Amino acid sequence: MTTTHRLCLVLGDQLSLDLASLQGLDAERDCVLLVEVMEEASHVPHHPQKIALVFSAMRHFAQELQQRGIRVHYVALDDPRNTGSVPGELQRWHSQLQPSELHLTECGDWRLEQSLKQCGLAIHWHADSRFLCSRGEFSRWAQGKKQLRMEFFYRDMRRKSGLLLNGDGSPVGGAWNFDADNRKALPKGLRPPAPARFAADAITQEVLALVAKHFPHHYGRLDSFDYPVTRADAQSLWQYFLDWGLAAFGDYQDAMASNEPFVFHARISAALNIGLLDLRQLCSDVEAAYGSGTVALNAAEGFIRQLIGWREYVRGVYWLKMPDYAHGNVFGNSRSLPPFYWSGETRMNCMRQAIGQSLEHAYAHHIQRLMVTGNFALLAGIAPSEICAWYLAIYMDAFDWVELPNTLGMVMHADGGYLGSKPYCASGQYIKRMSDYCTGCAYKVSESTSEDACPFNALYWHFLMRHADLLRGNQRLALIYKNLARMPESRQQALWQRGQHLLATLDAGQPL
Ligand code: SF4
């Protein structure tokens, strides 16, 4: 029997051949361990498509390693010897193989990393080189700052990467950020491309059957799974976006439309987050598309900003501030998440559309998450832990490092403004401007206090009134509070009462 020198554990969101822990493997003496475990699949009720994606991509990755001559030990979920947890499996294989060294790339989840650090085994930890900014580099950048701002971090990442820079180091186009050009609603008659779909091969079909059997109580459809599970298919999805989506992505990245779950979005976030795509490659492809004149600067810059700005920034905040960050609740919210978040059964068309497509595809784009489902949770005072667990469960691309700061910080402002400078609260007018949802809604977006008035309208003012002590001094909300102060007392009272009524309806467990 071959003795094992190095045992490399690769987690389900680390499926990259470029991982530092996989470099220099000796095919004779080293081996890789991949484990499907119940604890990671069910500590929140992950969408069945997300579990299928991770398990199927893991199985394909194991094949890819084996084809390169690397020894792989693979533990399937239904293996009777499976202990059900990552530390449990690492301990079991450590005692079986007796390796000289254990290697692991740092985790994407503080909870899992802690449990591995406490499992009694000496692990050689490797930084996750898939990211542009290491945990240490972010921590040095944040040092001494009372509040962090993504914009300044992003400029540093542009300088570091050299992306979209002129020869003198200034930004191409004369500005760092073209976000103001990225907020158009979808014009009538403009149809986004049909989504690229990927058929399930034999491995994926086996995984789909496994997931259907073991997770029947998790929320979301499994039979609409059409996501890439291999590096080659993920690359095809990316190329499809470059060919058909990127040029219009800039203008319409904030637009929402009924029955258009993806609009012009790339839908690559899940593939990127589990390691099937490479951040630097994506950025250089987008820069090249701009350089060749096939896409405008606001599209290229907007996409690159999401990747090397926001995505890296939230990861930095997560590792800087955990574990305390997860307990942030500056507004003292305690309301339970309404059951319609798990069913989509609500008369609010915007919520029905955003939740419905999330259940069907495990996907909604950033504005649907921030300004529809997230905005409602913020205005309704939902407990941050409950809405965070929902986002983590329901979205295929949601892993703790990216979900928690986005939800707790940006959506819920529960960190008191550490991550973002103001709460992203909005009335129904924003949703009306950016979508066609209101035309198909049982509520009237033009009304605020009547029985069939849009719930977002009164809840928006109720939120601002009930948190005036905390928020009135925020410069970015000054105009809004000025408008509130100018409102007749009777109008303020009517909005408050309508807000109270809506919250009481939620507290009674009834849908809106
Ligand atoms: Fe949403 Fe209000 Fe518009 Fe209905 S009227 S779709 S609840 S914003």
C-alpha cells in the first residue's frame, strides 16, 4: 500500500486547479480528499439546486484531478461510513491514511474554519489565491479607518491589477466609476438573450436523484437545474455572456422585468464562487472586450467593479469583522421572516416575481435582492439573522463570506453603516421606475395609505420615522428627512398608521 505524504482537503467551493494547496503534488505520495457532508448541505436549508451544483461540480473536479494522475479519495453523501461533517471526515481519513502533512486552503465560512481549527489536527493553511486581495492586505488597508468605503478600496484594486488604467496610472475614460450610467430601465421591446442552458450528464443526473432523495423538505425547485458543473461548461456560460450580454449589461444592470429572471446578467457568480471560473481571466476578457470596441466603458467598468471592487471588499470586511459581525442589529429588529419568503405567495407582484424566480432558479440579480426582497426586509424590520439565513439558503452563489456582509451590512444596514454609508431603503416608486412589476400588481404604487396602496410606500416612511433618531443625522438622508418634516402632521399620522397595520398583518402571520 502507498503511504501518503500530503493529504489535501478540497472543499466544495474550492474547485480550482490553481489552489495554492494543490501546487506541487506528488502523484505517487500525495492525495486529495473531497467530501460531501450533511452538515454543510443542511445547516441552513440550502436550495436543492445549490446542493446539486456543489456535489456535481465536486464529482467532476475529482474526475479532472484523476485524469491528471492525482490520487483522489471521494466520499459521497450516502456513503455509510460518512461521519456527516468536514472535520469528522478529515479526522477519519487522517487516522486511516496517516499522512505526514494535512493541507487546506482557507475557508469561505468562519464557522467551518473554526471547527477545522479546533478538530485537533495540525493543518498547513494556504491563503486563497483566487482573490486579488488577501485577508492580511485588506486588514492593513482598513487599519485606522472608522468607516470603510468601497470606492477607495476599488481604486486601489484597479491600481494593483492595472485594469482599465492609462499608462500614467489614471483611470481610462477619466473617471473611476461609471455607475451613474448603469441605471436604465429596460425599454419596451428590448428582449434579453435566452439563458444558456446546460443539460445534465450522467454524473449530474445521479446527484439530482441523490438530492431529491435526501433534501425533499428544502425550499426550491430541483427539476429546473440547468447550470454548468464543469470548468468547460462554465467557460461556455461566460463566453455566452461576452457574446450576448455584456454590451447591454452596463446600461441595464439595475433593470428588472417580469418573467425575465436574468435580464443581461452573466449568471456566473455561482461558478466563480465555487472555483470553476478565474477572477483574473474574467476581468482581462472584459477589459479586452472594451479594448476591441465591442462593449462600452460603462459596461466594462461596471462589471470589473463588481468583481475586484465590491466582491473583494465584502470578503475583506467579512474576515476582518467575524465573528462579531454576524450579530450586528443596529435597529434592534426582531420580526420573524414572513412565510411568503419561502413560498412566493404574496399579492405584491415585485416580491412574487423576485421570490418566485429565486425558488425556480436559485437566482435573482443584485437589484432584485437589494431593492425588492432586501428592501422589504429592511422596511419591515425583519431580524437580520433570519433574512441572512434566507439569502444563504436560497441563492446558488451564496456562501457565508459573500452573503453575510451583503445582507447584514448592505441590505439591512445592521452593522450601523460600517460597510455602506446609508441604508438602501426605497418606496415603491423606485421599483416602478426600474421594472414593469407594478403594472401587474394587486396594489397601487401611486397610493400610500389606502387599503390597496403599495405596502412599500407606507413602510418606507414608517421605517424613516421609527429610526429617525439614528438616521436623521446621516447626510445622505438629509433631503428625505427634510421632506418628511415638511409633510403635514395628518399625512405623517396616516402613513404611520398604515405602516402599523401592515406590520401587524405580518405579525399575525398573514401575507400581504
Ligand atoms: Fe411592488 Fe408596490 Fe409595485 Fe406592487 S405596487 S409591484 S408591491 S412596488
